[in-house]
Amino acid sequence: MEQTIEQTETTLRRVWQERRDQFGPEHPYTLTAMANLARTLRAQGDHARRALACALVLEEEQRSVFKEVLLDASRYRYLRSRNLDTIGQGGVFAGMTPENVVLNGADLDQAIDAAMTME
């Protein structure tokens, strides 16, 4: 049985609310659900609510990106404040550790976050 466009809207709105409650407003699953709802509103010709839904998606995406940038900036400031002897003392350094393990990407982020928490 096919759903009507109104039933589809109701279903997508419920999915969006459930994902928002489960994952939070900035999670990609939540944003995808809201974008799907906006597409349905467009198909209904409800351009005002579609514009509002699109604005909410953009706002949450911007907020999420801003948080990531702030976290990256704090990690960068942390690394810049370390002295050059840090690697020899077994601390966090962007490069090789004394155990010859290369830290980069998520591993480097986790090591920096752990070191920042200890201070």
C-alpha cells in the first residue's frame, strides 16, 4: 500500500524527531531526516515550511562544523605550546613517539585530548 504525501510527511517528521532525541540535533542522521522532510514539503508545494526546514538543517550543520573547528583549534594551540623535548619525554607530539609509533588523524586527536584532560 502506498502512502499519501501527507502520510509520508508524518512518517518523516516522526523519524526526524526520533533521531533528534536519540542522536541530537547536529548528528548527520538527524540532519538527513530533516532534509528528507524538506524534500517532501517541497513536493507538497509547502515552500514556507520547506524553507524553514532547510534553514534548520543549515543552522545545525554550521553549529556542528563550528564545534569541530574550535576543538581542532584547541588541539593546535595545545601542540604549539609544547616544548621540543616533549617527544623525548614520551608526551604528545605530531610525529613519531619514542616507541616509533606514528600519531596522526584520530589517534593524534585522542592522544592530544587525553593529554589536555590531564592538565
